[in-house]
Amino acid sequence: MPEIRKDIVSGSWVIIATERAKRPETFTPQKPEKQNDKLDKCPFCCGHEHMTPPEVLAIRKNTSIPDEPGWDVRVIPNKYPALSICEGKECEKQGIFEFMAASGVHEVIIETPDHEISPGKLPVEHVKKIVDSYYHRYVELEKDAGIKYIQIFRNHGQEAGASIEHPHSQIIALPVLPPSLKQEMEEARNYYFREKKCVYCKMIEEELGRGDRVIMENKDFAAFIPYAARFPFETWILPKRHQSSFSEITMDERQNLAEILHDILSRMWDYLKDPPYNYYLHTSPTDYNHIPDYHWHFEIVPKLTTVAGFELGAGMFINISNPEASAEYMRKGH
């Protein structure tokens, strides 16, 4: 049974998920497979629905049957979850240490039936279906009173942590708040008390006013490389309208989010040669909707450099790329 353990020094929670070691590829170097072998074994490919748990959501052709071919996007429980639905969400003590059962939800969004396509080459209409899947699962999961935070994320490429090549994202619904979110919210709240304004709204205003770190914008969203970017070509996507929770996004805004996400991933494909990357959603906790001092956003982090001893030890980052020059390159491609 997975556990969530508390670091007594930092106060951070760590998920101990030994169940995920059941994956056949875990800890074992894999021999290169022929492409046909990969497709035959891929549980996310169309026609292999029997290899996965039953779907919890799917965007399908009108006449297709659940858990059969005919889908465009398919959401399933993760077969090897970091967390699982279980009783007992209260903290327990073991000497000076605290732990609780790792109760939560871990799902996979299979983004397309096409095993080969990169997200940077999907049509924008299909990216909209992925964004819609994010939204519908988020809204459903936040109804659970035991869920405190919902993390949507994507690992693209083996170096970014993807264990299956087939394009997919993941959702993990947690019974605790992750430390990065707690720190962000604390700093945002401090800024709000000082300035009486959301720091993210002010950031959007400043970035669009200057323009030198902005990659693109549309009616509802702005995409830019942040002033203190931790990594080369780190990119943030923020809604222009103040929204603390991802659940506040409207249908029209989901279309514009799909367009700007599609554009950024396409530029990374074209200009950065499709690097491995992670992207993830930062949003307010499920019981903190409509607050004035926090603002949901996506962060996209290409894996172009290695996090090494200094970063791990100090909790600080060394970025060898100039944010302004990086943004200009992403705008123009040269």
C-alpha cells in the first residue's frame, strides 16, 4: 500500500509508491525494440483497450462503444498508481515521524490513438479535446472532499520521465498540498497584502507592457518566459482574466488555451527540435476557489540542461540562457 510520509525537517510530503515498481521496465535496462514490437505491446494504442483499466472518460466518435476503438482522447485509471483509493486519510505517528495512507487518484489521459505523433504536431482541434479532458476530469475530481489538490502534468520523452512513448498526460489528485504550491501561494498572498493586487495579474501586465519576454498572446492568454526563469526556454501560460482555480475556465477560454498551448509546443518542435520536456498545471487547492491572491497557470520546462548538485543542495537554479534572448528566438525562430 502506498504511503505519504512527512519530512520532519522541511514539512514536505513524499509519496512512497512501491506499487509502481511493478512496471516491467522499472530499474531494468531495456533492449531496443523494433517498431512493430513496440506497437504490439503498447497498451495505449487503438485496439488495445483490453490492456488498460476501463475508461473513466472518453471523447469518441458518436457511434463508438466505451472501451473499444473509435476514440480521440481516452482517460483511464493508471494501472500502476502512485496513489490509490483507500480508507484512512488521517495522519499517524511512528516515533517522531508522521505518515498517512496514500489515498488519492492517479489517471492517464491518452491524448491520441496515433502512437507516433508528437504533441507539437497535433492539430489545434485535437489539442482542444485534450484540454477539455483536463477540465472535465478536474471538475469531477474536485468534488471529492478528501482531495486537496489536483496536479495535471505531461512528461514528454524518456529524459523527462515518460515510460511509455505513446502521447499521454497524467492527473494525480492528492490528499495534501505539494510544497511548491504552498510556497507559491504564501508568496502570492504576501504580495497581495502589500500591494492589494494579484502578483500574477501584475506580472501579465508588466510582461505584455515590456514585450521582450513574451512569446505570444491571444484574447484570453499570454505565454512568456518568466523574468527569473530557472531553466532555458522555461515558458509560462497564464489566463489574462483573474482565475485562481482551473475549474473557473470557460468553454471559449479552453479553445484559446488549446490554441496557445498548441502554438508553444509547435515552436518547441520547430525551433528546439522537439526536446524532452515537462509541463504541469499550478492551480489553487480544491477548497480555495475564487480567491483574489492566486492565479492558475501552466509551466512548460524543456529538459535542455541537467539539474546537478548545486541545484539539489541549495534549492537554487543556474540558468545558462538569457530569458529575453530565448523569448526572441521562440518568437522568430532565429
